[in-house]
Amino acid sequence: MPANEKPLFWIGSSKKDLTELPLDVRRFFGHALHFAQRGDRHDAAKTLKGFGSAGVLEILEDDAAGTYRAVYTVKFAEAVFVLHCFQKKSKHGIATPKADIEIIRARLKVAEALAWELRHGKTQD
């Protein structure tokens, strides 16, 4: 990994969930996440509403089977953390389902703790 790239950390089942998505979607998300690792923002990355800052972003991609989302955070200097990858099931509206928001919130807390450990080279007590 080049020195100017941040490492990518997968929180919870996000990596496993990504592997279950269609190949073209996985490739698209991988490309967009690589932008984030370099400190850039892919055109498809949008701020996820409800998280108070531009530090939590989502990437959306469509294919014949539906709409897919990858949510990640660039809020921490230590790394890019992938929080959640999923297929949007609802056919009504563009809002992220409440259950998915709860997963993202919980995993953001895990990412925050991991970033603290990376920053300080130790674990929190």
C-alpha cells in the first residue's frame, strides 16, 4: 500500500456481506473505496444523512436485481472503515431502513474504538 493511502478496515460482517453482492457491484464499490483510501471522494459517494457530518458516506449502485449500498467512514485519520454493505430491499422511497441505520450506528462506535487503539497503539480500558 502506498504511504499516502489509508488502510481499509471492515467492521462486523461488512466484508462478508460485500462478497455476497453481484461482481460488478463489488468492483464498483472497491473502486470507490480506493478513492477514499487515497483521500479522495468518488462521484458516487454521498454524505449519509443523520450522522451529523460528512464523515459517514454511502455509495449506491444499481443493477438489474436492485439497489446496493456500501457505507463507510473517513471520520478518523487512521483508516477508512467500511461499516455496512447491503441490498436495499424497500421499493418505496430512498431512505435507509431503520434496521440498517442501527447497524451503521453500532459499527461506527466500533470503528471509533478501533481508531483510538490505532492512534494510541493500545486498547481502551
